[in-house]
Amino acid sequence: MLSGVTVVDFSRYLPGPICTLRLADMGAEIIKVEAYPTGHLGRQSGPFTVDGRVSDLLTNRNKHSVAIDLRTAEGRELAFDLAVRADVVVESFRPGVMEHLGLDYDSLIAVKPDLIYCSLTGYGQSGVMHQLGGHDLNYQAVSGFLSLTRDSDGKPVISEIPIADYVGGLYAAEQICAALVQRSVKRQGAYLDIASCDLLASWMDMHSILAEWGKRTSADYCLSDLISYNIYETADSRYVALAALEDKFWQNFCRAIGRMDLETIPDRSMSRHPEIYEELKALFLTRTQAEWNELGMEVDCCLTVVEELDSWSEGLFITTRPFVSSTMSKSPLPYGADTHRILRKKLGCTDRQLAHYENLQIIPKER
């Protein structure tokens, strides 16, 4: 869908690389500009794997790696020339860093007016917090999102999935696609200020309205208190998720387990029906996860397995979805491997020029 679109990616950590990963999966050419000689931060931190670091495996398939030392004037000039030949630029530095490098939006559109430029941060380009450092946990906390994920003692729970980073990256990709459509119609570029906190905060609207009405603490509006929307342990010490919110799904489930007497209970909260909750807990312990999964596949009642890390990639959904299974097998890009090829192709650099940059240690040697 995005074949022919070139993206120069200066981003680091997860949100920016997730954004350009989605664009790459849609066919865009991604030129990832990495710091020379260290590489992007994902190559320097985090757990190792057989083929590289986890963040590389996660975010860098279908991309070209160009290593340039942006601390030098010549390196910044190379990066600038790449950027003004692109359709899209993505960066995730703190506000002001790209201006210091001479790679900011205003500098680039002076040469390429229809450029789409996306700045992707946690707190955005304005506001009292815009210069603060932060990570996914901070963005969940500040947005209010973290207050809705609590354990049985009421303490906010840290998610193992960096939700803010993912949603920021996905939203940035969405906005870039919209900007590309606008450019095709109006022949104009765009500056996109994307903040992960903005996204999570926007998701809080419904919950804040319920809180204002005084209904957020009511069992009728608290999902974690529902018998029909819960996680249950199975006979083999694994888990299944029951999400029978609507009456039709709950009725189908009750009929499947032979408990038609539960179909019409006035509300399905644990706090008001603790005895029924205990009965269901005991019932789920009578069958294995596989047996409950078989029922969930046969009966339309929103009952699924909770896939575990040791086997999720072999689960029924993953193995039967072509996109997911195909992208999982892709290898990450080698650091700086495309530097010489891209500089030749995009900027017309000669072997003599490239050798000069090598000698100045602005780019790596050709592999």
C-alpha cells in the first residue's frame, strides 16, 4: 500500500521504531539512521537473544540501517540530504534536539515543502512536562490509565507490555498515512506532534464520565467484579478468559455447562453473588485448559485460553494468521549494513566520497 514512499527514521527506543515498523509492513522503504559508532539504543541495552537483541527482533525487520555520526558537521549534512529526499521523517528526541542538529521541521521544509515530519514523544512538544524524560510507566501513570489496572489490594499494576509505547507508535503510523493522503490531494506536507500520553488520556474519557456520575465504583460498571468477565484457573494450573458480557453469550455459556438457572440472575457481579463465583471457580477446575478451549471453540460464549509465553507462538490464533506468522520469522537488520548502498543510491555518493567519510569515521566501513 505504501510502495514508493520513503521514510527516514531518526527515532529510538520503542514508539518510533514501532511506527516505522508498521509503515514498513505496509510497503514503505524505511531508512533507519543510527548513531555511529554505537548504533541505536536498542543495540546497547536489553536482554540478548541468539540473533541479536530483543528490540531488534521486535522492530527492525524490513528496514535499511544507515550508520552516521551526527556529532560531525559532515554527518549532519549527509542526514539532512537523506531527509529532504524522503517523503516522511520520523524522530523521537526531546524537543529541541533536532533543531540543534539542524534537522528540524523548519529547516527541512525550506528545501522540501511537502515533507511529512513526525515528532513522536511521551509528553509532546508543548506543556509543562514536555522537556521531562519518561518511559512507558510514566506515560501510563500521568494519563490516568494506570489507575484502572489494579491488583486485588488496589495497587496499580505494571503491565508487562509497554502499552503507551505501542499505542504511540501505532497512532503515529495512522497519522502519517492520513498526512500522505492529504499530501496527495492538497500537495502539502504536515508537521505531526504525537504524544503517547495524549493517546492514553483520550482513552480515559468514558471512565472519567462514569466517575463523575458516581458509577465507577458500582458493580454494574466495574468489569473486574463481573463473574461473566473474568479469568479462571483450570485443572492443569493454566487459565482461561471468559468475557460473556452480553446476555446472549452468557446464556450460551450457562447452557453449555448445564447451569440454565444462572441465565437470568439480575446482575453478574462477584460482590453480590460470591457463592456463584465460587461455584464457577470450582467448575473451571474440573477440566483442563484444552478441554475448556474445545468448548469455547464450539460454543459462541467468548471463552478463550490465556496463552502463556512458553507456548503462545504455537497457539491456534498465531499459527493460523498469515500476517502474524510471517512477520515473526523475519530477521533484524545488521547495524549499518546499508550505509554505503543507500548513500550511493539516494545521494549519489562516489566511492571516493564514501572512503573520505570512512577515514573521518563518520560512517562505518563497507561490509
